[in-house]
Amino acid sequence: MHLKTHKLVLALTLSALLTGCFNSEDSTTDDKASTAQSSSSEIRVAMMQPPRTGLSPLSDDAFKLSRWSTAETLVNLSDLSVAEPMLATKWQQVEPTTWQFTVRQGVMFHNGSSLDAKVVVNSLQKALQAAPKPRILDGIEWQVRALDDFTVEIKTTFNDPLLPSRLSSPQLAILAASAYKDNGRVVPTNAGTGPFVLTEINGQTSAKLERFDGYWGEKAKVDKIFAEYVPNGFARAAALRTGEADVVEAVPVSQIAMMDQSQLHEVAMPRTNTLYLNNQSKVFSQFALRKAAAQAVDREQIINTVYENHADLAKGLLGPALVWAEPVREKNPRAETMEIQVANGEKIVLGTFTDRAELPEVAVLLKQQLEAAGFVVELDVREYAQIENDALAGKFDAFLLSRATVLDSGDPVAYMQSDFGCKGSFNLGQFCSEEVDAALKHADRQPLGELRQQAIIEVESKILEQYAAVPLLHERVIQGESTKVKNAVRDPRERRLINQFTEVN
């Protein structure tokens, strides 16, 4: 009861302090902001995290570009994770390691240049040459060339059944040649092909977009998008309550009771709250202590206390949003000894970030649970942009992360390669296992369907047997939408938010 009272007081305080921070223009009064909105059919979006790399499409910032419908890929992924045409109209596997893609004709970039095979090859080459590579390309080497003005050939090093789905990753968006600078930077303003043109990037504060009337598909129904980055979850909720935001990413569970329920939409996510254990740290390089940490975790307490039962208990890395995972897992139960391990005063540093409002509270509970098991725990909690580099560098013994598991291709192999492969670009646990790498390689070569699903669960089992990470729960993200908004996209994969069909009255 004390925790909920504290949440209520904090929320009301932040609501009072932060009302008025969400202004799309330089207006200084609510009246001016209201007038501006009514006269320009602008939709205001409160984004959860600020960009990390200036909105480069070669980083996770790419998902902002796709959520605003400004950058597009060759292939789209349907709600059922089926590859569909986008900037490519068709494709075929002409040989086991050779694919050909037909580029859509008549597409114009926001800067007025035209889409053709040469531009597509340029974008894909920039992604292949990036350091680090987009994670969908972990372990991938392609040879890409233009066969003619509107045909692109991609040669792979193995028979890759997932290639069209890989090309749906927002990190492989096709941008105009002008976006790629000599110093390696990628500047996406006026460089996409989507229904909205990105016109302004205001650092880690906001971004502005306008309708692109030269769009190759159906034109957007709103004139402008104003996106503001609001890492504080209580502030995002306050922006929706006060009418300063029309669409809000990730309303904190603690705010639900104070919100208009008609404005809240719960979406089951392929996202897992995971405690990554640093396999190279002094403490968690020891298998017994990794197991002791895993055994100390009380998932039910976390779900009941922090998420107020708006989450699903994790039985593995992959949750109920992947409906096939649990049935396959039940057919292949993971053997586990019941021997209890305990710590003996070992000191660890547990890191997490504030951008997802629940994570600091989860970290506090984890601290208590780990200390009850004999660890001495120090917490380090910051905004994600301020902590990511340290986490990737292995400066924490443990790191708590809310992680999307099918973010890039609709298939979890890429996530597993990135997070648990020896050369993974997002390996927070500094984990490396020849056995897991071999299993990942095997899984990635399986055709889509039952064989691939079976191989993926075998990889999951091997990762969990090593206690490389401790899955806690699977999130249900709560998206906030003003009742004035129609057709905002509620996307479990977090690729889409505002598109050409979104309206605001």
C-alpha cells in the first residue's frame, strides 16, 4: 500500500510540474498551442526514448523513422510476420544463394530524386559497411549489385530462407544518396520515401515531419507530425491527460487508475524483461553464482507488485506473443537440477534505465531478492542514452533490460544472435559459447515453420542452461491515444505508430 501511495503522490507531482512542456511551436500559452493544432491537423506524439545516433537508420533510431512512416524498406512484414512488397514489388530465389528483387518504379524520395536499383544497392552497402553493423546483419555477408535499373541481386553465403524478412528491418531502410555523408554519418532529413517527410531534427528534444504529397501510395490524412521525446513515463501520461499529446508510447502501469480508460490500449508484446548476467565479470563468470542469482528471482512478486498483473510470467526468452513458442517448449522440456546455490557476500552492480518507468522499480525488488540470496547489490539507474555504452562495454555485473525479441525480422534468431552470439552486437552479458553459436547457426539455416521453431527453442534452452540471462516477464505495453485520434497503429513489433491512415480531429 505504501508503494502505491508513493506512486500516486509522485505521479500527481510530475503531472503538475510537467504540464505545458509539450509545445510543437514556439507558442508560450496553451491557447496558442490549441489554435495551432486546430488549424494544421497536426498530430503530437510523446516518444519514450530520445534518439541515440541523431536518427541514423543504421541504429535503433531506425524504428523511430519507421514509426513515423518517413523511411521505408524493400519489404514489409505483415501482422502475421509474412514478407510483403513495399519498395520491392516482387522477389525470387533464383539459386540457393542468389535472390533477385524488382524495385518499385515511379517512387520519389523526399528530396525529389528517384528510386532505382543503384540507390537501393548504395543503402544496403552502407549498412553492410557500418561499424557496428545493424544487428539484423550480425554474421551476414552479402554481395549486392544492380542487374539493371530496377533489379537488385543479393548473393548470400548460405541458403537463407529469411532473406526477404531481413530486408523488412527498419535498419535497412532505403534512403536517398544525399543522406549518406563522407564522414560516415547518415542524415535522414528529406531523404525517405514514406508518406511523411522528416523536416527537422532537434537533437534529443523533438522532431518534425510534414505530409509528403509526392508519396507513391495513398497520401497521409494529417498535415504534420510533431514528435517530442519524453523519457519520463509519468510525464508521458500527464501529456495525454492534459491533451498536450495525441499519442503516447508506453503509459506506465502505475498511471492506469488515473487515466481515462477509453484512451488506453493494451498490446501484448514480443518483449521480455530480462536480467542479463555478465559472464565475464568477477562474480558472474562463476556458473554457481549465475545460478544463485537466477534462483533468487521471484517473478510473481515483480509482476504483482510493479506491473499490477499487466504482464505475463516468463517461462523462457520468448513469450506468448509468439504463440508457437510455448507448445514447442512443452514438447522439449529443459532439464534442470534442483540443487540450490547461494552467494556469500559477493558485491555486484546492477544497472538499468529510467525510460521505461517500471524498470527502476523492478531493479529495487531484484536488489532485495538478490540480497536475500547473499549478494551485496549496488544499483546504477540512468536514462538509457546515458547508460547504454557502459552496458555494452560490460561495466555492470548485471543489467536489467526490456528487450524486443522479434524486432528486426519477425523471427527471434536475429535477436538471439545479437544478444547471445559470441560476435553479437548487443551482447550485454558478454556471453560466448561455441555450443550456442553452433545451435544458432543451425537454427538460422532452417526453413520457416516447424523445423525452425524447434531449432529456436533448442537455442533458448542452451542459453538458459548456462544462466546467461534470467527472463523475468513478458510485457503488455499500454499505448495512450486521445479520443480525437483514429487509426493510430498498435504494433506489437513497435515498427509502426503513425501512418498515412492515421487521423486527428
